[in-house]
Amino acid sequence: MQAMNLPSVDEANLAGGRIQRSSSLVEDVYEAVFAQLMSLKIAPGSRITVDSLVKEFNVSHTPIREALGRLEGEGLVLKTHLIGYRAAPQITKRRFDELYELRLLLEPHGAAKAAVLMDEAKLAQLQKSAGVMARREGKDERLRYSNFARQDAIFHDKVMEFANNELVRETLAHQHTHFHIFRLMFHSRVTEEALDEHEAILAAFAAADPAAAEQAMRRHIEHSRDRLLLAFD
Ligand SMILES: [Zn+2]
């Protein structure tokens, strides 16, 4: 991995491109590496050496290892005994197709159920997590992209939480779908169009309309699939 040009994690925590020591050091390192993985600055399959991150972020080995351990738990980083860490390879086309089939089987139905059970408090949580309000925030394109990947994961997980089937929710969460699909390409179109679709889903929830929620969720997932399918050309 090339050194430097760390994407700004949290402008307040950075000075001269380096992460300053703080109580949330692991969190900062984690976010910085996460942003590099999401925006493909760290290429899928490439080696990640602890020493190079130590130099890049000017921190000790411990927070780097902790951050990499967390990314390993999310399936974004692989650790091989005696060899070390590397970025997880890109998902295959077959796995991509399988993930979208799974999502289309579960999420539109989940959205319909969530719409039936919707109330003001749940709607407020969904509006907050849909990423729509943060639309224009921040200038760093890589950071915006990785933030959206995370927001998208939270939003879809919330919908499944409100659909009230923990097994289905766990099954989807276990795939870390959003992190893998956003890593297929780094393009602002992916986020801009998805935000419009999230607004359509929110409108259906606001109307507590299960049929509209099911349809809006289905459309969103199908469009997401079509946008990212280009990565396999
Ligand atoms: Zn989404």
C-alpha cells in the first residue's frame, strides 16, 4: 500500500494528515482504513502491513492491530497465519448474484412488514439513518462514499429490525453485504441514486403503506444491483 494521503477521517482529529492521539484512537484508525478499503485506495486482495500503517498514521502497533481485527470481523480484511493481513478479495459475480437474490427474497417483504408496524419514533430513526440528510455533507469524496456504505448498512438493518424477525435480520447482517457491494466500484452515482431511492422508501413508511414500501424496496435493490453490475464488465 502506498503511504500517505490519508483521507480525512474526522477533520477535527487530524493534523498534517496524521491521526492525533485520542481516546478513540482505534476508532480513528479503523475509520481511516475502512475508508481506504471502501474507496479502493487499498485494492481488494492487496497486502496490508501493520508497519506501513504505523508509519502512515504515526501510531503504535496496538491500535492498528485492534482496528484490523475489527475489519477482519466484518469480512473486509483477512488474516493468514505467518503471512499477515490482506484486503479481502472482491466478491465474485456468482456471490454478487446470490447476495442480490437473497436480498430480493427478504428485504421487500421486510419493508412491507415494517410499514405495517411503523410509528413516529421508528420513522424518525429511519429518517436519521437513511443518509438523506447528510447528502451534501463533507467534501472528501472517499469519505462520503465510505460513510454512505455504512449508513446504507445501518438503514437496511433498521428496516429489518422493525420488520420484527431477528433471524432474517441476522442472516442479512452476517453477509456484510453493503461493505462488499460498495467496494465493487467507487462512484458518486452509486450514492446519489441510492439516496433518491431511500427517500421513496421513507415516503412509503411515512404513509404506513406496506405495498408501496415493498415496491420501493424492491426497486431500490434492483437498481442497486444494476448499478453495481457494471463492475463485472
Ligand atoms: Zn440502500
